Amino acid sequence: WSPLLVHVTRRTSFRGGVARPLCRNHLVHVDKWSRMAMRRNQRSEDAAAKEGEDVRDGCTDVDDRKKVSREVRVAGDPWFRGWWGLDLRSVACLRAVLAFLLLVDLAMRARNFKEINCDDYLAPTGYSPHGWIVHRVLFYRGGVVLQSAIAVFQAFVLLAYLVGYRTNVTAVLAWLLTTMMHGRNEWVNNAGDKVATTFLFWLMFIPCGEYFAYNKGVLHRPGVKYASFATLCYRMQLVYLYLSPMYLRWSTAASNTWTWAKANAVYYTVHYTTATPFGMHVVGKYPGLCKMLTRVAILLETVGAVLLAFSPSQLLQLLLVIGFWKLHMGIALVVELGIFPFISSVSAFGLLPSSTWDTKVVISILQSQPAILLAKLGCVVGKAFEACFGQPASDQKQGKLSFLLERWLAAFLLIYFPVTILGYLGLIKQPDDGNLAEALRVTQRWPMYSPNAPYSSVWMVVEGKLQNETYIDLMEVWRHGWANSRKRWVQSDWRPSTIKVERPMPTPHAAFPNVRMSKFMIYSMQVGEDAKQGRLLTRQFVRYMCRQWDEKMKPGKDNMPRLLTVSVFLVNQLTLDPDSNPPSLYGGVHAREHLQGTWSCESVWH
């Protein structure tokens, strides 16, 4: 258009402040060039639309070896456009990986489905830490049939969200159903669940279905850098996710943060109850290595978090995304924390710079045979959803009312969340006591081994008294499985009569059946200010054990005795200080027992 503008400028007069062509021929000449340019643009748009139709047509072009375009367009709210925008290819990658991990977590929860989701099992009937009526409606537990139907529906929604089917709807449903699942039983959740719901919330406001979807390709489509209030909040969320625990560690008195001040936090963590054999027997044997890893984690979670979210350098941003991914994968090697390290490691994928998708390594991965097979499988699943629920509507421009509502919501959240964060840190008083943040499941409490790393290990010893005046280790029966324990009981002389007070070794969760159950039992072992809640959960656990014994072990049949009473002991084992004593392989000495209580199976039913 530059020669055309020069030609028009030279051949115009500006009488009356209006540019006028000097003669009709010049206007015709301009119109001729305009029509030619419009025809060229129309041909380009038709070619792009045809290419898009080829991509949306099905699974036929996923093996195409077209050259990847390096052009990146800018889109989003003009108020927020800038270098804090996100590449929609990175956002779509975050969406797909997050949906996959939530599907895996849903399958893992199915192993203890009734215990986690239903009333009168591990969760006390009618008891909830949430006060709002909204919470009590959303987090209603109920019976097995209702919860099974909700779980099946959630699995279909997450699968649709994974393949990119109607992401504007499935994003909201995925956040809502995941929030409901986590709120039914707070005592089996960990920090990974809160990270998942928080980032699902921000993804609702970002178009995350433009790439890596069953009807939209990624190899031969240019990137789009999208900027809005949600992309800014996403960056701020990542910063606060890491700076909040660091503030708690260094704002408290030095006497309460000595594990971090002495750089021994990693050492104490790998000797905790949930440590893996690799963390305890390999990493834990070298206190010097633990000190170095602690200092690296502190540096990465302070300086690295700020640079990750707001660095203008794409190379530095890519290196930090890889660094945080390695940090959380290292945590998964030394401590068993369920989905927390995996969810946290992918939470920064939305910050992958645009240049990442143009590298030969990424292009070769996307053009590899496994990636093509996954794309074809996603197409099949997406077409199945289309056959059942209809084809999604074509992309439409955002309406004016929706645009204004989004801006007002942006202004409110950008004010509300900093106030909420300051309230959680104890710097100001929260205006609504955090009820809105709790309802949205975006509470900003991120302890993460703050203010201190756990310097002692705790586990539970459950002793059961039978009708024949013998005592058994009920935890041993539970870990082996009720059906398997009854079979061994009837067919052999196996009796778990030896009560093991010492720390179960060498597996990390030898003291607990799995990660979810270990979280519940850690909550039930609370003392001090939370002792009342701890005793309530312990009593519910005893009730659950008595019920399982009656249902699974079937007393009275095959000379199986009845379970009369259950005694719960808490064992606390201090970890040796690596600076003053030689470290112990088994994590410490000075084990202390504490009787949490003794209940009869008849009394817990009343």
C-alpha cells in the first residue's frame, strides 16, 4: 500500500481540510489499485479458509508436512495488549495436559470412591468446613448412585475438554465439576487439587480451544498472542504461587523457620513419612546435597518466579519453564505427593514463548508418528461428541455487552484478589472473610512446607480387639485389602497379631494404603488447636473400620470373630539434625506414642 499512498498524496489537494483527487482519472487509478489489492486479500482469505476447512474436515491432514508459519498475530482486549499476552498454542497445550492429568486423578480416586465421595464413610455425615449455602449445595455428598452419575459425567466433560470440543462450555463445566469433587471431602485433598482448580478458573476466560483440538490443527496455522485480564491474572497467579510460601518462611520468627534458614528443608522433607525410597535412601544420605538443593529451590521460587512471569526475553522464559518443570519432577522423585508435582510442573506451560513452537525439535515431535496417532484418536473422539451433541458453532466475534461485562469483571477481580492475598498473609482484614474466593475455589493459601519443613514423621497404629480376646493390627488388614485378608485368614494361619509401632519401611506409604487415605489420616492426627477436628475424623475412621470389618470380613462365618473395640495410637518420630549429629538412614530416633482414643464398635454407631 505504500506506493499507492504516495501516489494519492502527490495527486491530491487539501482545500477545506479535505483531501480531494485532482481529476477523475486519478480516482479511477486509485480504485483500480484498490480493487486489485482487495482481490489479492480475498484470494489469501479464501486460501486460509480452505486450509482451515482441511484442518477441520477430520483426521486426513494430520500427517501433512507443510512448513510452519512464523507469523504471530496479536488479539485480545486492547486495554491489556502488551508483552504479557500468551500464545494460544501454549494455552491449548496447558489445557490438554491439565485435562489429561485430571482424568488420571479421577481414575485414581475411583479406587476409594465410596470412602471419598459418599456420606457415612470417611467423611462425617452432614459435616463440612464450608459455611455458605452455596458450598453445601455444590459439595453435597449423598449416596453412591448419585456420585457415580456425577463422576461419569465429569469424565465425559474432561474428555471433551481434552480434545477441544466446545471449550467455551466444557471449560466452565470442567472447573465446576472439579470444584465439586474436591469440595465433597476436603480431608483427602492436597495442594495439587487447589492448583488445578485455580488454573482451570483462569482458563475459562482465555480461548483455549484454538489449537490442539480435534477440528483445528497446529502445524500449518500461525500463532496468536492473546492478551486480556485473564492472561495478566494467570501471570500474577504463578508469581504468588511461589512467593507466598517464601513470604511465610521469611516473615516469621527465625526460631520457627530454622529448617529453611539452615538450608535443611530438603533433608527433613526426604525423611518425612511420605518420602520415597529414592529420596530417603539416596538423597537423604548426603546432607550437603540436600543443602544445595534447598538453596536452588529458594532461588528458583523467588527470583525465578518473577522472571518467569514478567521476563521480556523468550529464551529466558523458556529456560525457566523447563527449570520449574525439573523442580517439580525432582519433588516427585523424593516425595510421594499424588498429582501435586505433576499439576504444578505443567501450570507454567501457558508461558511457553511463541518461538518454542517454531523450533525443529517441537516440529519434529508434532510430526512424529505417536503425535499423529494421538491426533487421529482425538479426531475420532471429537467426531463422536459431534454425533451425540451436534457440531460446534463457527467462531463469532465477541458482542459489545459481553465485552463490557468482561472488562467490569476484570476490574473487580484485579482489585479483589490482591485484597484477598493481603488478607491471607495477615496484612489486612478481608472484607468478606474470603467467602467469595472460597466459593470460586481460588483461595490463595499456599503453605507448601511453610513456615517450616516437617522435622518429624508421624504415622498411625490401629489396634483392634476381637471377640476371642486377641488383638490384631487393623492397618495391616486394611493395607492388604479386606477381601485378600479374609481369604488368607480362612485358608491359612495368617493373623496380623503383631502390633508394629516402629516406622513402616521402606515404601513411602507403608503406613497408609494410598496418597488420598494418607492425607485423611494426617488430618485425623491433628493436635493442638485442631485437636477437636482431629478427634472427630478419628472417630469417623474408627466407625469406617468397624463397618468394613462387618461387611468384608463377615464375622460369624468360617469362625470369623467379631471386632469389639478399636484403639488408635499416634506415633511421632523426630528426625536427627544433620548439623549436630550424623544422619540416620531410617530418619531419626525418639519415637513417642500417644493414645488418640479407644472406641467400641457399638458406640460409634450412635
